[in-house]
Amino acid sequence: MRTLKIATATVILTAGLALAACSPTAEAPAGGPDELPAGAQVDADATISIGSMYEPQNLDNTSGGGQGVTEALTGNVYEGLFRLADSGEVEPLLAASHEMSEDGLTYTFTLQEDATFSSGKPLTADDVVYSLEKVTADDSQSARKSQLAVIDEAIAVDDQTVEVTLSERSISFIYNLTYVWIVNSEFSGDRKANADGTGPYSLGQWTRGSALSLERRDDYWGEPAKNAEVVFQYFSDATALGNALLTGAVDVVTSQQSPDSLAMFETGGDFVINDGESTTKLLLAFNDAAEPFDDVRVRQAVSYAIDDEKLLESIWGEYGTLIGSMVPPTDPWYEDLTSLDPYDTQKAAELLDEAGYPDGFTFTLDTPSYDPHPTAATFIQSQLADIGVTVEINTITADEWYTKVYQNRDFEATMQEHVNDRDLVWYGDPDFYWGYDNAQVQEWVAQSELVASEAEQTELLKLVAQTTAEEAASEWLYLYPQIVVATNAVSGYPLNGLNSQFFAYDIEKSV
Amino acid sequence: MTRYLLRRAVFLVVSLVLASVVLFLLLRVLPGDPANALVAVGATDEQIAAARAQVGSDLPIFQQFWAWIGSVATGDLGTSFVSGLPVGDEVATRLRVTLPLTFLAFVLAVVIAVPCGYIAATRARTWYGAALNAVAQLGIAVPVFWLGMILIVIFALNLRILPAGGFPLGGWGDAPAALTNLVLPVATVAIIMSASLIRYVRSAVLDVAGSDFVRTARAMGSSFGGAMRRHGLRSAAVPVVAVMGMELASTLLGAVVVEQVFALPGLGSMLVTGISEHDYPVIQGVLVISTLAVLMIGFAADIAQRIIDPRLRDRLSEASA
């Protein structure tokens, strides 16, 4: 009953094209198991209980709400001008239509006419202007703040029209807008504890540490949700989450993070395990700016000496995907580059010889203390011992990682999971923590944002992916699986959860 | 007695202040900066500096301490670095889970432990007295999380008569559901707590049973039960009350484990999240409230002992918690 990977692969092929056109596309088919069992009666007023490990830190995605707030509220309570569908396509949402000027610097958006906030106020251009300014404000912690800094000015032409001027061309502008919630500019409460969006649900109740509920809006401007209520139940313990699913306390788990507990759901036929595509990459990131990893040959040697496939299998079993670069299959510029990073200890030894380390060397691997990093680090340690390289594992907390590695760049090599899609572009920033400095790559990355078509952008970023892969800028160990587990009684849930989104409005539950 | 109460109150305040200083300093010794939680990936140095200014981690440690202790004194536990929401509100919400859990478990444990301990002492030579004793020994060796998981497997996963965890979204507004959700966690804590209480009750009863005054009472014609009821139990209760106070306090602090196993939104899980996020106001808030609770439990146990035993009333407190 598991959804085949082929299904998601087809979706990816179309993603780039749809993105190029950016025209209104038919709603992507909802995910989940194909259908509810034959003869099952759908309950239109069902309460869907969703189990998750990611509780929001607060309810504002520009104030550090974290991935939990994206999961619970994006697309459900808050909507953007555009939506990143589960398939990776960008679809218009609150923007009924939009136009771009010849020079690519001015965008004019016409808003959906009937859209209202859950407080009842109609959506106006002022709200859009306010929301854009909120994302780029000094104190904003939005994930797309730096990319949206390209906005020079946003003005409300009339109630239904917004004009945005950019300081330079930005091919990803529309895509980046999928991150921007349109909030009510006249909202007077605390956005960290309350929500007022234009989506198919209004916020019900949020009990911190426990659960958050959403209630279907009957006055929603689009197609109403297929269930009456959604309750996100939060867990900090994977076993407790598994028990909740087993006992029927939750219907679906957004992202199963514990490979070991999957076995419970594989037998019996009461549950469906969906293996979707994530954008989370596990990296062995070298400090490309310091010895010994400033030498391409040393980086390549280490990459060749690690058997990624075996590592993935030992951690995730049959789940997960191998990647040869920073690009996950859902990014438009994905191509299979795994052949550039073969498992070849012979070649690795030769490269080390050439680089002047015939007897190997010793380096410290700063390893975040939470799973799966320690396991992966031990694996790497034993693999590199085969080519005479000694790894000293230094376990650190997430917070220490941020200070020591990310801010001070005081490291030789580290492990880290990078969750965002389209984050290949960080290799074009020599000041990023891994210190990869290649003038040609920087040029391509900068250029890729200024081009006029998605095709050109894709072309340039493919070059970036190839070059960084050839130079082993980092060692991309594998792409995490995105596993959604659900009971048989529900269908229509998203499978990929791109950028941690989890659209709940199409979920149906049988009586 | 008034003088004693006054002394005890002063002691309580001084302890609380000292504990605050220690926990404040200990937190600052940890590596890392709480401002990290506030900045996005790719933050510039200016943004990081702004975040440090916002959480106050750029100020000298004394200034940070005074600012915090000043607001705590006025009942304001501050604002979480991470969520930007008031800590006091969240502590209050979460106490609504942790306090009922702890006190229900405590009452249940006492109800189980007192008769069982008495029987284990007075019927030590019968098979059930010995069995009780053995079970109590075993109970002490069992970790809370293990017992919790076993109860989940039996009652939630197999029998399906109780929920495996969680707490209703409506909290106590949905009282039947809230109580149902607390059954297994309360049972878990109560079983573990009663195991050690049984042993204390048993040894206190044995102590008293062998005492001169019980022997004298029996010599004057009283039955053993009568002598124990009239003279013995009151005496035996004094050390048991002290132990109960300690058990109650450690359960309150140890709630974190059982809350984790049963996915309960209590104070313990708030502390765990706060620590992992380096959220000083949350950690400090939870610890100050817990410290206060523990000191007050000690205080209450002290008073209870004095009510039970008149001999203690006239003695000045040795300031034992």
C-alpha cells in the first residue's frame, strides 16, 4: 500500500516547467494513499488529529516561530500571494493575477476579491504592503529575509492592486513570496500568541506543550476544507508519538523521525507508510578555508572514502535517497550527480598521497549531540580509518555549534543537517560558515538570480551544483526520507511536506 | 510557635534568594549564547548584536541578575527569549497539569503505603507481610519511565482502555478527559512513591512497636492494636511525615520523566524544552517556582510534624528543611 517513489518522481519533472510559467495551474492532486477503502463513508465534519514533533515556538513566522508554525499555519491559517504546492510547484493563491514589467523590476499583483481574514476584515493591498515590510524589517527573523531584501518599495495602488519595485532582477522573487504570510495590518493582538489569516481555517486554541487546533471557516474565499477541525498534537518523544498513532489518538504523523519505530506500522495493514521527498540533507561540511580541507584533493579523498549508501542503509534501512550535491530532487536544477562521489578507497588513498598526506592525518569532527549525527560520525570515523585518516569526534550542543562553527568558523569539519530547499546558493557566499571560495561559482550564483528566465537560472545553478560536487565543497551524505505515517481511515494528506508545510484542508476521514 | 513561624518564613526567603543566585550563575557558565535562538541563518554581525541587546546577554552579569531578580520580586517571571511570550502565564498553565498529577499521586501513594506499611511491620511473619515487603523492595528498584511504559503497553496498547498519553486541548474544561489522561501517569508515580513510603512506614511502626511506652501500655492490659492506635501511631507518624515531604518534593521535581513518557504538557517538559533552547527566562522561571514549591512543602511538613508531636512545638527549629 506504500506509495511508490515513481509517483513523486514524475511530479518533480514537471515542477521546473510549471515554475517557469507560473500561471494558474490546476490544483495538484492531494497526496496520501490513493483512495479511502472502497465503501468507506467520508465524514465531512471530521476532526483530524495530526501528531507532530515540531511544536511552534510562537505563532509568528517572522519572530522565530520555527518550522512548527510553518507546519501548522502556512496554507491552513495564513496564505501567501503564492503557494508552494506539495509537488514543488508554485501556484498563485491570494494573487489572482500578476504582471512583470519588461525589465523584470516591477511586479503588479491583483488580489483575490473575496478574501477575508478570519476576523472578518476584507483583504486589501495595504495588508500585503504591511506583510512584505514585516518580512524585511530589521527585527525580522524570516527565513527569506535576505532574499527579499531585493524589494525596493511596495505600494498599494488601490484596494486590490499592489505594485512592488525591486532593486535588481530576482528570478526567485515569486518563489520567495510563497514564504510570506499575508497578515492583517490592523490586527491588534499579539501575533506570537494569536493568528488572523485568510486561510481555510481559523486558529482555535493553542495549549503550549500540548496541542493546537484549527477550525474550518465557512466564510473562506476558496474551496472550503474537507474536514471541520484539525488538531495538531505535539510530542517530544518519538515513542509517545508512535503510541498515539497505534491507539488512534492521532490519525497521521507529519514526519516520522525514528527509523526504529516504523516496524510497528509495517505489519497488520492498519497503517500506511508514505515515503516522500524531503529537502533535508545530512552534510559532512568541511572548513574549505583552512588546512587540511582547503585542498580539493583532501576533500575528494575523504568523500571517496565514505560509503554513503551503507551509511544511509544503516540509519534509515530502505528509506532515504543518496545525493551527489546540495540539490534535492525537488529543486528545479536537480540532476543525479552521485557518480561524482563514488565509494573508492583506492582512489582516496592516491589523492591523499598526491596532496602530501601519504600517512593520512588527524582532524576533529564537531558533531551535534542529537540523532543521527553521533551515529553517522562514528561510521565516518571507522571508514576514514581505512585510508589512515584519524577522526576525533567532538560532540557539541546545537547552541555551541552555532557559536563555534557557524559564527566563529572555528572548526576543521562538522556535521549538520540543512533543511531548506534551494540552499545550493550558499556556496556562492564565501562568508558562509563552510568558507567555500570559488570566484566562478560566486559569479554563477549571482548571475542566476538576475537572469530573465527560469531556464537560464536552472542552467547556471546546474553548473554550480556540478562544480561544487566535483570539488567536493562538502560531503553530502544523504537526503533524509520524509515519512508520513497514517491510519487507513484518512487520505488526502501531503506527502512531501516541502519546507515543513503540512496542508490539512484536503484530509478526509472515513466514518 | 509564632516565633518559630517567623524564623521559618525568614529562612524560606533567604533560601529562595540563595537558590536564585546559584541557578542564575550556573546557567551563565554554560557555553553558547541565548541570542542564537533569535537570529535567522545567514545573520549579519549587526543582527546578532541586536539580538544580544534584545535578550540582554550583552550586559554585565550583575546587571542581568539585578534586572531579573527585581522583576521576579514583583511576580514577573519575564518573557521567553525563544517564544517572546510571558513565562509566568505558561508556568501557570503547566502547573495545572503538574500539580494535580503530583498531588493525586501523593494522596494515592499515602492511601496505599500507610496500611501496607503497617501490615508489613505488624504481620512481618505472615506470607502476605513478607510479600508486601518484597514488592516494596522491588518497587524501589524500578525506574519511573520503565513502569510508565509497561503500563502503557498493558492498558493503552493492548487492553485499549486508557489513553497512552497526552492531555485534552481544553485542559480541565474537559475534566473527564483530563482525568482519564491522568490515570496512568498518576498510577505510575503513586506506585513508585508508595514503594519507598511502605518501607518508611514499616520501619517507623517497627520502631514504635518495640518502644518502652508501647510495652508499658501492653503491660497495663491494652491489646497490641489498641496500644498502637492510642500511643504508637502518632509517634510513628512524625518521621513518616518528614519522608512524605521529601517524597512529594522529589516527585514534583521528578515529574519531568513521567511527563515525557506520557506526553503531558507539564512543568517538567517546559524545563526540558527551555534547557534545549537555552531559554534562560524559562529555565529560571521554572526553577524558581519549583524551588519555592519544594521549600513550602518542607515548611508544611515541619508544621505538620509539630501539630502531630507536641514535644517538637516548644523546641526551636534547627532550621532543617
